[in-house]
Amino acid sequence: MTAPDLTGLRTRPAQVWGAVRLVPLVRDEPVGDLRLSARTYGDAAGLVDLGPDGAYFSYVPHGFVATWTRDGSPAAAYGTRLSAGHDCAPAEVMPLRIHRRTARREARERLRFLPLHLALEGYLALHFGGPAVAWEEWSRRAVRRGLSPRAEQAYAGARVSGLADALRVFEIHPGQCGLLLYVADALAAAFAVPHPDDYRALHPTLVEDLYGELVHHYAVLMPPVPDFRARVPDARIRDLAGLRAAAAEQEAAWAEFHDKTMAAGLLEESYTWRTVHRLGRFSLSRFLPGFRPRRENHIGEAITDEAGRVVYLKTFRLSESQVRRGHLLSRLADHDWHLARTAAALGVTEAQLGLRLENAGFGHLLRQDVLDRYRRQERLGAG
């Protein structure tokens, strides 16, 4: 239950474009024995085969290929390709690409995984099996099929107003290995990679990534954000060394403010981690938040080294409705899907909990007569 450890990544001064604020992350010492590259899948819709656990259908524009060495020697990025191939499907049909799992080993020291889909699979699979006990309130469908099918909505980066322009004019810093993306100063996503060369190759993929509903709405509705400009009192400056020291002081103050205030919703919260693959001295994991309503909640995936420090990171900010769904499912699971006990723990009536489930999109899990009874009880209570 820990937050991502960004030791080794330093925050640099932000750049602003409209409502979009981009905060660079720079490594003093790049990670040489793990490299990431992109594999482009084009516009084909993606069907991800999860094996006996099921499958899901999504837009999958690209995958990442992780290549590592076991002796700590430098690794080379494998097969980086950021342009679509020439084997396009006919225009009159919808192309479909089938992916075998979200993370699949392709060679002894090479792993292909679908960025963000690893994290989204963890969220979609949250208590996917449905009621652990067949209490009388649950429908036959809930007992037989659980939450299948389960669907969530996200927006491609191209739909987030101003993001493509911000990424196009964004100045990439020397040694930059990531960024934190804000829209109307709400943290939208974090992205980090092992090596500056990887970042330069993967920077354009940010406009193809998935972003939450809140991020899309803020980009459309909110005004431009102000730039945070450093101000050095000239009365104290006597020479270039003094100016250099004052500038470094301003950079340190900005980094502290950013890390402890702006990014606190990501970096100072606790998460539940699950390791998916071992990659030599590295581990590929995904994490889920505590689903706290009316607070920032991020899901994500990371590659960490043997000390737990983040080498690769990609996050997705959940909308308030997605947080509510995760919160309800988690509380139900904590109480063995017993509605009365869960309602008591939440401080509401059983009828109110049943209607919350309906409003969250889980009404089909309850028997129709039970749901009708809850509605009558609420009407009588309101009257």
C-alpha cells in the first residue's frame, strides 16, 4: 500500500499551453539496462484476449516493447516504429486486431505490453466475479455472470482540447524521461520511461493515450492557466554566481511546491499493487487506489527496479463516477456482498444503497422486485 517512488526523477520548470500544463521529469542517471520502444497498431479496433478469464474490446493504437539485460549492461530499444504500416485494411470494413493478453513475453528478454490497458484491465476486473454469496437480493444473472460485460468510457488524447498543440510545441529538456500532465491544473496523467532516447521516441504517443472524462471536460470548459514565473530580487544579485544561485533556489522552490502540492493527489496516496511480470531485476506491476469519493484517484502501471523505484510509469485519472463504482464494489466485497451490512457501514439505508447501485450502472445485478421495493421505500420516505 505505497505511492509510486519517483526517486531519481527531478521536477523541472513547467510549460503552459492554454489550459494544459506540462511538468518535465528529468533523470540525472538514465536507466541503461531497460529500454522501451513503441509498436504501432494503426486505427484497427483491438480485441484483447485475456485467456480463460475473458476478453475486452478497446481502441489500442500502440503497444510498448520492453527490452532488458540480465547483467546490467546497456540495452538497445527494439523495433521502434511510430508510423503506421502500408498494409491498410479496405475502407469498407472495420479492421480488427487481436492481441494476446495485455502483457506477453515475446523473447527471453523482451516483453510486449499495452500501455494503460494493463491498468484499465485491473480496474475493469475489480470484483468482476460478482456476489461471493448468493444472497436473495441478487439476480440470477449477477450470480451466474458477475459483472460481465463491464464497460468504461475514456477519451483519446486527440479529443482533449489543446493537448496535441501543447505536445507539439513542448520543449524537451536534456535528460528528460517523463512528464506530469495537468489540465486546468488538475493532474491528468503521469508518464515516465527509463532513458531520454525512449522519451523522445514515445513523446508523440501521449496524444494517442486514453484520458478520463474530467480531463476532457476541463480542457473544453476551463480558461487558460497562469504560468508560474520565477522572480529573483535583483537587490541581492552582485555577480553571475549570485544570479545562478538565486535561479537554482527558485527551481528548488518550484519543485517542492509541485511535488508536495500539485502532485500530492498521486504521490502522497496509498495504492494496492499487483505484480504482473518479472523482467530480470525489474517488475511490471499495476496499481489501484483506495477509491475515496470526491478526491483524486489514479490507476496506473509501473516498472520498478529491485529497490522499488519507478523506471516506467503511466497513470489514468478516474472520473468521479468511476470512483463511485470502484468504491461501491470494494465496500460490497468487504462485506461479502451483503447489502444490509454494506449499507450500515456506509451510513445509509439498504434502499438507498440499492438505488446507488442502480445509479452507478449496477442495477441489473439486483432482482427487479427488490429494486422496485427499494424505489417504493424511498418514495414513502420522501413523502
